[in-house]
Amino acid sequence: MHYIVDWELTWFTLNFKPSHDASFTPEHASRHLTFKFKLFLDDLPTLEKLKRIRPDLYIDKLTCRSCIDRMEDLMHLFMYKRHRLPMQQILQSYQNHLISKLLEAGKSADIDPTPLIAKLTSLSCWSFSSTNWSSYALVRGCLPKLFIDLFVNLSIPRTSAIKVIAAIHNNFVQKFRRRIWNLRSYEKCRWENAMNITYKLKTTLKPSNLPHTLLIFTTSDPT
């Protein structure tokens, strides 16, 4: 199946705000929205991004703090061997959630959703590889037109389908942040603490005349 991005669905999902409750406060919602947009724009502070922003603190040869031997960009977050299993698990959960909603819609419309579910599972975005751009697009939030078409074919209005898909995708983003990004950030913070890269340093403007080689940090793990 071809992966054609539905930009109306994508934009609605980006701006979608999950309901607040005791476990998801307005503050949580604000951080979630910021994270979601940074993920969409490929603007999360990976080490490759930080090298360009603060070359005085993060030298060019610096590698991923988890595996040590690879440069850390957004794709590496998905492909790193310790992340592959949780990534597959949360993608499978995403797919299962969509399937459950299609089954509900099929029952309500008295339509067999099996052929539509087969179309959903045949999308290439459910498995990761360095050459599979559709999985990269899905995680960033560029959602496929097929998601909408499946629900519309089961007599679900487009506007209702968009809301259902947006809620499911936002649940996925929360899981990605908790199981992938937060753990990665913890390991990076441990290294920064060992290198004495403090919050004050990170929030102080880089002197314009500071040479890139002034601060030399080891790339080994902190002991």
C-alpha cells in the first residue's frame, strides 16, 4: 500500500490536546504539545542537533551516550538496538488500537472490516529500517490518508475518524516519549553531569568568539 500523507489529519493531530485529569495536568499537556511539535519538525535536541547549536559544549566527534559508536540523530533513536523492541511494541500497540476501533465501527455498520484491517496491516510504516521513510513519517506525525479512508469505508464521518485517529496517535507519542526519549535523556544527563555541563552553561549564550575546540570532552561513559 502507498503511504500518502493526509495533511488535514496531520495538522489536526498535531494540535490535538488530550483531556486533562489527575494524571495528565495542563502542565503535562503543554510539555506534550511541545514535544510533539519538536518530534514533527525533527527538532528534538539529539546530540547531532546540539552539536550545531552549541559546538562549544558538544564537540563534533561526540557519539550517542547509549551505544557510544554511532552519531545520535532522530533515526538513530529508532534504530538503536536497545530501542528496537520497545519501538516495535509501541508501534504494535498503535496498530492494535486502530484495529479495535475498526472492529467497533464494522460492528456498528454491520460491515465485515477484515479486508480493511488487511490494508492497514500491509502498510510499510509498521516496521523500521534505515531506508523505510514511511515508519519515520508515522512516528513524526505525518499520518497517512489510508487511516481516514478505512473508517470512512465503515460509515464513520471523516470528522469523527480524524478525532479517533488523533487520540490514538497522541497516545503513541506519550509512549514514545516515556519509553524511548526519557530513558535516552536520562543517560545523556548522567554524561553531562560527569562532564560538568550544567544547566547554567546550557542556558548561557555561547560567546561569539569562542573557538569550537576550546572545550574538549572525552567520549567515554562516565564511571
